Amino acid sequence: NLNIRGGSTVVVVLLIGNAIICSNAGDARAIMSKQNGKAVDLSFDHTPMDDYDRLVKIAKQKENWKKINKFFRINPKHETYQDIQKLNPTEMKKAPFISREQDKSRLLGTIGVARGFGDFSLTVFGFRSIKLKPYLSAQPYTIIKELNESETLDTDIMCIACDGVFDVMTNQEVIDTLRKEIYFRKPKKEEDTTNDNDNDNNNDKKKTVYLDEPNLIIDTKQIDRSCGFLGLRSYAKGTMDDVTIFVVPLKQIFEYTKLNQMSVEQQKQEKK
């Protein structure tokens, strides 16, 4: 009714005490690390093939089947080349309901996710009369994990990012890159920011130095810079999709939680 074009995936992470609650719809992803760098999933990618059973059930509904049966066929989830060769000539000419492209899949040849918000006006590529909205759901996948203080070490982080990052990098690559930039990249000294006409000195300024031991005194500038670095690396690796990155240092979460608990206890004492 609002006539808003477009749509979006969503991922939300909520911390309550030592519990991390993550909900997502689509392929934007949340990950974290433990034990100083081991990548752990928090979200679940809703690709069409991962949502196969729900999508096929919708496709077989009478009102939807009439629209797609002429052009698409319901292909088995693990269809092989031999399976395709066994199809009759009429079925072989039809496009697969969910096509597979290496480790990616696409619904009705158009969209690479099965869940998210919006997309009310989105139609099947080449068939403007077929709407995709009946197949898309905003129902999220939700997971609750305990944030264990003994496993959450000094350089562990949480990262929320768009699929444009994870299309070209694994979860572990993302964690490794961010930790290296946040904790091991040598901060610029004040004197490094002064102007100098000496070419040799200017060249030295461009060199990035990494430490052997982590620098645990960090601020938002280091986090912002690391997010920017990861975004540029995603584009350099050839991503063609959205790139948005958000990072939270996990060790500080425990410190913040302890401060809140102390504040609550102090308020109770004051009331007494």
C-alpha cells in the first residue's frame, strides 16, 4: 500500500547477560570468534536451496502452479546431469524452479534469497506477470548461544555483514582480517601525521606495520578502519553485491556487563 520498491535481508543480535540471541532472514550474516580467532556461525543463510521444502510446497499450490508450470519445472533438490537427461523433451525445455550455481542457488532464475523484507513489486525475470512475493518469507531463523567468558579471549570479535562480503570470503577469512587490522596493526604515532616533504619519509608512512603481540588498547577509529579495510578487500576480490560491515569487540562486552551489574548493586545499596 505504501508503494515502496525494493526489499532487504535482516540480521539482529541482542545481548542479554551472557546470552547472545541472533535472528536473521536472508543471507546477511552474523559471526563471532572464540579462543582468540576461531570463527563461529550465529546466523543461517536462507538461500532458495536451503529453503527448498517450503518453496516447493508454495509452488505446488494451485494458484501458483498455474502461473509457473508452463515455464518452470520442480527440480529435485540434488538433481544430477543424468536426471536431466531422463526428462522428456517438454520438461527439458523448462527452466529449473531453483537453479544451482556452484555453491549458490537462485529462485525462479531471479533472486538468491528466500527470506527477507519487502520486494512486493519484484517479478520473475522475463515474466512480469509472475510475482515473487508469495515465495518470500520474513520469518527468521533464531539461535541463542551462551557467551562463555573463559572462551572469549582478548582479541575475539563479533561481525555482522552483508552477503557481498561472504560471497568472496569465508567466515574464518573475515575474522582473521578484522582481528589483524584491529589488534595487530600498529597505530600511527602523532608524528606520523605531520607533513614532510622528504619522499623517503612519505614512502615510509605508507607502509603498514603489524605487531607480533596484540594491542589491546583500541578505539572506534581502529574498528572503523578495519571495517573499511574489509570492505575494500571484498571489492578487490570481485564482489558485486552490497557491502556493509559492523564489528563489536567481545571482551569489552563482559566488562560492560560487569559495570552494569555493579551499578545495579550500588543503586540497591543506596535505596537501603
